[in-house]
Amino acid sequence: MFEDENEDEFFNLLELVDDFKRAQAQGKSAFYDLEEFEAIADYFYELGKIKQALEVVDIATSQHPYATHLWFKRVQYLTASDNTQAAKEALKELEKVMPESYDLFMARAGLFSKLGNHQKAIQQYRQALNLAEYQEDVYHLLALEYQLTGAYEKALKYLKLSLEVYPDDEIAIYNIALCYDLLDQQEAGRDFFLKLIDENPYGEVAWYHLGIIYAKMEEYNLAINALDYSILIDDFFSAAYYEKARILELLFRFEEAAETYHATFEFDGTSGYAYYKMGLCYLQLHKEKKAESHFYKAIKEDPDLEEAYYELALMKDEAKEWDEAVFLINKAVELDFENWKYQQISALIHQRAGKLDEAKIIYNDLIKGGYFESDTFIQYSELLNDLCEFDEALEVLAEGIKKLPSAASLYFHLAGFFFIQGKEMEGAIQLRDALDIYPEGKLFFLDLFPVLIDHPMVKEILNNPSKRF
């Protein structure tokens, strides 16, 4: 809630904006002083209505043509709207009439940043810093540019300076944690947050990030303690609950993890993602019915949660409920078509469901799309073999070997297919190559092709893998 003075200012601003809108709708010219125009323009800008903000600046400039601050706002708004060419032109006009100033350096920096020239943006912000009345207004922007260039140590310096002025700045705290993580300086990060907590023991965000750092250091009990403090300070802090639940999962404390996810319902309401995570916990506890129930609740809450459809598809596949499995995996693929794992499982489920032509199309698309996993080539070849497309099955395995020359399982399968088709010399070559890669694979091969256990040439190769025919 606003304090009384700020609340009054806010409602005065709303009245001013409403008055401006009415004048615009009636085609009237509204006259305001410079500060009022700036307040109206910033109101639209902060709402993301940049076009309207620019219109306000145009009107304001016509009434206050010598107010250069309005020109800087134009550059700022044009930059924010990705109209960088117009922003460049506006900045050039400013540079003709303005000496080097704080506002000019800030405008240049914002434009350079938008154009992706972060080094030049840094140079301009540093120039602005020398002229700034309130340097803290520049610290965070400068830190962001250093982060974008990978200069995380320098970013930390300015983030910490910013935090000294604004100790409750959650974005600065988050970025400090991020920089320590990217620098792989977990111990230094831990020490920083311990010091920050010592200065402000009731900072729930600091406790939260300390918990994350402890987790990265595999100090899981300390991590849970830190997150518990965060939750104790703010029992509506959902991110802390989710992080605590994730760590409980790592500790195989799945019942507690599920309870922790469920606790977020009290203040966040039910969510598909929480139901999904609870379902995974119940799967680990071998409570399949409860897991299934939570996955269905997940997709009821969030019909676009592809992970829940995927898990349900696996469960239905295992239960041999093929029609439901096919429907669910199709839905998962539809929602995340770029997920190759989903497509591979989709092919396998279609294959098991007897939808062999559909499975063939999926496998073919996977390989054409560059998804080179040994299981994909093997499953596809087995499907083709079931369809009596024997030569095509051999070609798929041969293609797999080209893409994955060190995958012994492909050689074993190709050898078995050759032997079964009576192509003994070709089979011998592939079996010998497979054993060169994986000498311990003799039992693996016989488990794959028990029909070959008494085959004379197979027995000879398995007993003397180095022998040449």
C-alpha cells in the first residue's frame, strides 16, 4: 500500500492522464507544464505503450521546444521500441546542439546496448558516471553491460555498489548470485550472502540465494535450513518452497518433497507444474495410482504442460493401454515438437501399439532430422525387420554405424541380422568389429539373438574373436 503522500501523487497522476486522454479524444489541445508532460509520457512508457508515450513527447515538444530533456526521452523511447535508426537520427540532432552531458552519455549508452555494442555502452555509462548527480542510477545499468560481456567480476563490483544504496533491491541480489555462479565461486558467494544476512537477518531473498549456493556446494542440509529461514520470514515465498522441494528430491525424501510442493497451494493456488512435480515424487515412491492422479490434475490445470502428457504416456505404455498411450504421447509431441526424446518414445509406443506405418514415419523423420541415437537406429531396424523389409533394416543399421562408429550395440545387431539372413561372412565381420569395441559383449549378443547360440561360426568367433575368416 502506498504511503499517504505517494498514494495522493499516484491518484493525481491518474487524473492527469485521464484529463489528457479526454482532450485527445475530443481533438483538443491540452496544455501542461513540462513536469506534467514528462509524468504522462513516463506513465505510458512504463505500461509498455511506447507509441502513446512518443505521441505525448511530440505534443510536449511543440509546447516546450527548448526542453532538451524531452529530446532525450524521444531517444529513450525510440530505442526501447527497437526503432534504432530513428533513435540514431534523433541522437545526432541532439549532439549538434548539446555539449557532452550526463543525459547525452546515458542516451548513447542505451542505444549502443540495444544495438548489441556493449563495450561502447560501457564506455558511455562510465562517462555518465563521472557526471552523475546520483551515481547509483548508473551502477545497475553498468553492471548489466558487464554481465552481457562476460566481465562478471566487474559486474559484481557495480552490483554491490548499487546494493549499498538500495539494500532491498532483489534484482541486484539475484544478479550478484548469478555472477558468483557463472564465475564458479560458490564459496565467495556463500561468504557474501552470509555477510549480507548478518547485516539484515530478515532478508528472505538473501536466505533463498544462500540456500541455492549451499545446494550447489552439495551442503544439502545447510541449504534446506537456509530455505526454511527464507520461508519463515516470508511464508508466501513460492520460489523458496520449490527450491526446497527440489533439494528434498535430491536427498530421496520424496514424501517431504511432495508435501512441500503442495504447501504452495495455500498462497499460490493449485498449479499444473506443482501437480506434475508431485506426480514425479509419487512415482519414485512407487505410488503409481497417486502419481497418475496428479499427472491428470496437472494437465487439467495446465492443458499445455507437455511433461505431464509424456509421463502419463509412459505409464499407459507400461500398462499396455496402447490407445491412451498413443493419444498422450501425440499430445506431448504436438506441444513440444522439437523435443527429440518425445518423438523417439512416440515411435516406440506406436510400434508397440501395432501402428507400424506411423512408427516408421516417425523413425524416418528422427533420423532425417539428425537425431542420431543408437536406440533409434536399432528400434527402427527391428520395426523394418517385423515388416519383412530386411534389406532396409540392414541399411538403417549400416547408416547408424556411419553416424555412431563407436556404438557396439549397432554392430551386434547388424551382425545378428546378417547371420539370421544367412549372410555369414558379413555377420562375422560385424560381430568381430563389435567385440573389438566391446570385448565383454558376448553374453549381450547371445541375449539379443538366442537363436544363434549354437551357430558354429558364431561360437567360433565368440571363443576366438581375433580369428579372421
